[in-house]
Amino acid sequence: MKHANSPCAALLACAAGAFLPAAVCLAQEPQSIDQAANDPTASLMNIQIADWNTFNYHNSDESDNIISLRSAIPFKIGDQNNIFRITLPIITDHPFLGSGLSDTTIFNLSTFDRSWGRFGVGAVALLPTGGSSRGTEKWGLGPAFGFVNSSHKGFLFGLFNQNLFTVAGDGSRPDVNVSIVQPIVNKSLGKGWSLGASEMSVTYDWENSRWASLPLGMSVSKIHKFGKTPVQFSGQYEHNFQDEGITGSDTLRFSVKILMPTL
């Protein structure tokens, strides 16, 4: 008999996966806005709305759809640059969960400039805003670390890691203990276009000692200015090679991100 995987890993990948593109940097030399929009360690305030449609499942004919609302807010404590981000996933269709707001993730990353690019360290937290029908009913907390190398003009590469471990919550529900690794690869093509890896949240479930998600995908983005406001439009396709049980296989993501470099 096929069993459905725990939906928490997919939801966490949606919420946490999104550390990708968040920014404008105050690095050693100014970045173009198209490169900065794909640099997760830069300091650009932005607001993003994305639609995540998993149209194909392994071992099932199910599908799901999630609207992701996300904002990245840069700030300083003294001379130290920080990035605060909040992600609100709203389930519109899911084979195992109800519709509405699922669990919220937040993180704060302190960033440090280097000659080759930038790295950041901080913490990520899971807030059980989804309740019993749309979430894990667990509070989670853990470390986060990432870096981006921008020393090659027009090309970014790096890695971001988030770790969530249960610290409180409903004792009758499974604990959330996961590590998520995201490769960062992006190439600016000029005229606002860029090509890179999708969000690719490779997820290991420590609670069940297994890989919960092994995705591979690509992303195409275009920045267009409306007046003085740059807006990034992105499309992604991703395939999940973890095919045990009933779990998402193929996902399309479309997003609109309003960039606010002057704030």
C-alpha cells in the first residue's frame, strides 16, 4: 500500500524555500538591479506574491496549489546589516490539508561583506498559524547560514541552509526536525533577464531519517520598471526525484516581486 508522506516537509520547503532572491547590496561595488534581485544576501526591501502549483504527484493523480506571500525587510543594528523575512503560505487546494493560512516562517540573517561576495548567519523559526487542519501545530527554531559569491560579473553562486527543530507544540502531533539546503545559481543575461536554478529546497527529515524532497529545476526572470518601481516577474519549473509514497512530483511557480531599492 502507498502511504502519503507527511505534508509538513512540503509546506516547510514552500515557506523556507524561499530564501532565494531578496535584494540590493551595499557591496564593494554597486550591483545592477537585475543581479541584486537574485542575490539573497543583499539589502533590498521587497514584497512578493507567488503561486506554487504542484500539478503532478508521485504514485497518485492528486495536485495542490499554494499562494505564498513574502516580504524581506533589511535593517541595521548599529553598523550590522540584517535581513528579516516573513513567509505566509496560503493553501488554496491540497489533497490532505484544509484551505487557508498554513504555518508561518520567519528568519533574521546578519550579513557580512567580503571581497568575493557576502555571507550571513542567523536563525529561522516556525510559527503554528495553520492550526490542526493546515499545519504542524509545532513551534520550531534553528540556525540558518548562507553565502553568495558575486566576484564574477553577472554571475551568482552560493548555498543557503536552514534547520528547524521542534521546541514546543501539540505532543500528539509528529515533531518537525528538518534541514533544508538550497543551491543558489543565477546568470544575468542583460536587459533585465536572468536564468538560474529554481528554489530547489533539498529537504532532509531527521524525524524519519529520510530525504523528504530532492528537487531539480530552473528559473527564468525578467525585471520591468513601472514608473520608477522595478518589478521582477519569474517562472520556475521543478521536478522532485524523491518518489517514495504519495508526494509532489512536478511543480510550476510564478511570482511577482516588487523591489524597493530606495527604502
